[in-house]
Amino acid sequence: MSESKDELRAAAAQQGIGAYHRHVFLCTGPSCCTPETGLAAWEALKTLLKESALGSGPNACYRTKVGCLRICCHGPTMVVYPEGTWYHGMTAERMAEFVRQHLVEGRPVREWIFAENPLQKITDDSGGEIAE
């Protein structure tokens, strides 16, 4: 069992898990948008994160492509954690503004947000932080 945990920890460390400031989940359709629109948005997001040096450092951002976020209209739908900021219509054309304003400058793009559900900090019995 410890061998599998060691392997998992090594894989997580290689991906920088534990060092990310934010995590972006982007739905690529097919219900909220066409797969072509979703994949174009995904490619734009990947490129812009790399160009903005958001793979590591204090503003590091992890990204995950998902098939459905269960908001099946006005997509591509995207959610950013830990803020829990839900965006609609996140096409490739919108990604540059999103990355610059939300991820780099820390100012969510209010006109594209339709819901917010921030993660809460979880503490243990002694008041120590366990997770966000």
C-alpha cells in the first residue's frame, strides 16, 4: 500500500499539486456548447496560461477540461476555485481577458459571472487549517 502512495505522491509532486493558487475547470460541451467551441476555448486557455507564466509561482493555476459542469446553457461554462466563480460564454475570444483580469490581476470579470460558491477553510479541533 505504501508503494502506491509513494507513486501517487511522486505524480502529484511532478504536477505541482499543493502549490497551485487556483484551479480552473472548463466544460467543453456538448450540451452547453458545441465540442468545437469548447475545445477552441480549452486550447486558448492552455496557451494563455503558459504565456502568462501561470504554471508555477505565487499565481500558479491548474486547469482541468471536463465534459459537463451541469449548467447546460450559454457555455462554455467555467468555474474557478477556490473562489468558486462560475462563468458563462467562455469562448476562445474571451480567454485572454479572463486570464489577464481574473488570474493575473485577481479581479473576476463580473459581467461574465452567473454564480459564486467559494470554498470554505476547514480547520481541525485545535483550529489548525486542514484544507480550503
